[in-house]
Amino acid sequence: MAAPEVTAGRVQVARPAPAAPPRRRRRPLRDTALVWGFAAPALVVYIGFVILPVVLAAVFSFFNWNGLGPLDRFIGLDNYVRAFSDPVFLGALRNNITIVVLSLVIQGPLAIGIALLLNRRLRGRTLIRTLIFVPYVLSEVVAGLAFRLMLPPGGPFDTFLTSLGWTGTKPQWLADPDVAFWTLFAVLTWKYLGLAIILMLAGLQGIPEELHEAAALDGASWWQTQLRITIPLLGPTVRIWAFLSIIGSLQLFDMVWILTGGGPLNATQTMATYMVDIGNGRSQIGFGSAVAVILFFVSLVIALIYQRAVLRRDMAGAVTRGG
Amino acid sequence: MASATVPATGKTRFDWAQPFVYLVALVVVAVTVAPVVYVVLNGFRSTAQINRDPSGWPTPWVWDNYAGVLGNEMFWTQFLNSTIVAVATTAGVVVLGVMAAFVIARYDFRGRSALFTLFTAGLMFPLTVAVLPLFTMLRTLGLLGNLLAVIVPQVAFQMSMTIIILVPFLRSVPAELEDAASIDGASRFGFFRRILLPLSGPGLVTVGVIAFVTSWNAYLLPLLMLGNPATATLPVGVQYFSTAYSQDTAGVLAFTSLAMVPALLFFTFAQRRIVGGLTGAVKG
């Protein structure tokens, strides 16, 4: 019997049970009660607080509603028309898409490169990996606040640049509409590059050492080995990272809200900050819900395309097994 | 055999690369920790010192800022709120998640695959989409300002990820164990409690850590649901403090770095679990 050795005696499977007739495994009636009894709490909470609000968002989006009073001013698609004709919303949408693309194009290769280097035998590798993970475990609020404190004109970051030899006038990192978006992206890269590196390193661990040895035996250089063997085999990790990154970039809220509040002049607005601004700040729940629904569909379409085109093979086990 | 002749690191051939690797590692680590070090270090300076030289060293070291925050009742209230919310969320996620995952993983019943699909579909519904209706719902229920208004939605939104991670875990326990337990007289609930739960410990820890991290760092939901500083969690509290005392730069720095500490301590130790959870979905 396998149980005792696996659980080291904590589970006393072998304990003799007095009058225990061998039971049949299917006991339909009791099982049905048990099944739904076990599933019910999760199901109720999930339907009540995930499905219901999402459905409500779709319903609210067809109304002109301030969140109080009766829900009776049905306006059809007006909220959607208004969103797509509002340059601020379109700017927010463009910002989201830009962040998605920049993250994939800049953070991905950067993380793979650094992970390949750090995957070599290094002194203090564990410490390095732990330190690299630090930004990810901080909340976006704390991280955003730290950067806001460092980036004011003439602040510590500017002083640091001066000490490096840049004596001229520095850009206004968070106050100049032409600069703020790039500052935001740099801070996001700081926050999430560590996670990407750690994920890539975890992926690299899964590649058998023998392949490198075989390649080395065949006379491949280190670079050839990385390009021809390591990176292709890292595929599944890269794809799951890219998926997480895309979804995260589309939902982006906390960091922007803390760092710039969507400003200056809406230069860093995202769909989520725009939504909270009008939904909560200005009590236009109907219009805010329309923005939420658009956000949902943009995420859904991108996620589906991505899953069809790229992820299907990797996710096959996780998502389809229960079916 | 091959490994005896060809060193795995390629050390003999690529020695020249080692200094470069260390340089890259050093730069990455420096850029990574610099903001954190800045905040912690400058919490030990007075605002006057900071204004005089924004990027200097504490001379002398000032302990008042940290003492001030640690003596600030609001800080502890928010710390407690964050702790209650995170612990309750984690407990809710783990308990409800493992129960639902158990029946999905190990029972054949009508609607099983529909149930699983319903839960996995939740990955498509981000909290952001639902947050405005949640706000109006919870206001109707009179729960605004109550920690439950954060806990329950968080449990709900963690459910998809939890079940996706736990189902394969629970399924991997061999059916022979179940038969053996049944022969020894264990009921199916007894099997769940005495065998399945202990065996799926690592999966439960992963799910719990992810729930805790997410809850501890959450901002949008507490921001909208909890409102005033006395009922807020730490991320919201830090933001309030930084706005209310924006002139007291040193105080804000101290508050910010103390808000970092629990996360840093806990999550650094839990790093492997978090990564395991995130990559777990790939391995399936």
C-alpha cells in the first residue's frame, strides 16, 4: 500500500476498521447530495459576485444611470457611441494597446536575455533571484508612491542624473504630457521585469542539461545553443508569460492611478482609470459600465485570438481536462 | 559519460563571459532594489535633510519618522484591516476552492464539465469589469465600509484560478488510494479529509499564497468599497497618508517603507510558491 510511505504515517490509512464491508464505489443518491453540497458554497459566491456583476455591467451599459434612483432611462447604444467618439477614451484605449505591444517587444526579450545570463552557474544566484523578485511582491501603490517621491523636478532621481554628469535641464518625468507615458512604462517595466525573469528562469530549469551537453559535443557555441535549443524550448514559458502580460496591460489601473491619476492632460489614461474616473468619480455608472464592457470585449477578443493561435497546445491540459 | 568529459557550465570555454554576467546581474539588481533602498533609507532622514539634498545619506540618522508611524493608531488599524482581509480571503479561497475542486476532480456527475467550464470562464472576467456593479450591489446590501465588501468579492474572483490549479492536483491522487481507504472503511468524506487534503498540501499552499499576495496588494476594490481611512487597508491607507501629509516627505517615506515590510518578508519566502502557481497552469 502506497499511502503510508507518501504521507509518513500522518494519515492512518491502514488502521483496521471494525465492521467494514467492502463498499461499492458508486452510491448515486448520497453522492449527488455530497457533490452539490461541496460545490455549492463556491458556486454561490462565484455566481453572486463574479457572474452577476458582469451581467449587471452589461445591463447598466444600456442606461443613463447615476447609480442611485430607478434604472429607467434606457438609451440603447448611446453610451458605446459616446465612448468611441470621446478622444479621451480612444486615447486611453491606444495607451493600453501601446503598453501591451511595448511590454511584449521590450520586456520579453530583455527578460529572456537576462534569464539566459543568470541561468549560468553564478555565485549568489539565489540571492540575486530573490532580489529581482522584490518589485513584483510590492503592491503597485507602494511602488508607485516610491517612484512619485523620487521623480519630482529637482528630486532624488534628477540629482542622481546630475551626479552622473547630466547637468542640463531634466524632463518633467510625471508632469510633461510627452514624457509621462514613457515614465509610466519604465516604472511598469521595473515592476514586472523581475517576474518575467523569474518565470523564464523557471522555464529554463525545465530544459534538460543533456541537450546542452549534446550540442556542446557537436561543437555548438554557447550562443548557438541558446538560439537553436534553449529559446525554442522556452516557448511554453514565453507564451504563458506573454498571456499574463497582455491581460495585465489591458487591466492596468493601480500604478497609473497612483503615479499620474491618468494625467497630465490624459496622457497616461487607461481604460480602467477612465472607467473609475467617470463611474466612481462622476457617478456615471451607466457610461462607466459601457466602458467596462468594452474593456471586457477587448480583453476577450485578444485572449481568444491568442489562445487559438498560440496557447492552445500549452493550455490544453489545464483548461480542457475537466471537460 | 558525456557529462564527465563536457563540463555542463562550459566554464573552460566561456570564462571570459563570467565578468560580463556578473556586471549584468549587478546592474539588474541595483536598478531593482534602488527605489526600495531609497525609500527605506530616506525614512531615516528629516524632511529638512531631504529638501537640502534629495539623494543624500542620513546624517544624522533620524528615528522619529519610523517611531511616528509605529505610534500612529491609523497605521495599526489599517495594518489590522489588511491582515483580516488577507487572512479571511485566503481561508475562503482555500476552503471553498478545495471543496469544489474535489468534486470536479473525483466525481462523475451530470453537469460536471459545465461546472468546470463555468469556473474557468472566470479568467475572462477581470475584477475591473465588475467593479462598478459590485459597488452598487454592495451599497444596496449596506456593506460599504465593511471589510466583507472586499473579502467576499476577492474570494469570488480568486475562485477560477484556484480551481484551475487544484483540480489537476486532486486528480493526480491515484484511485487505488481511494479504493484502499474505502476497503478500510473510510467514507468518501473521510477519504477527502484524511488522505486527499494532506496529499494536496503543496497545491493548497500555492493557492493560498497567491490569494494572500493578491489580497494584501489589492487597491481598486478597497479603494471603492472601504472609503475612509479608518476602515481602509494599507495600500489605500498609504495613499491617504501621502496625500494628507504631502509636506512631511520623511513621514510619507517612513509610512511607505513600513507598508512594504510585511509584503517583503512574507512574499520573499513564498517566492517559489508564487512562481509555481503561475507556471502550474502551463504544465497542466
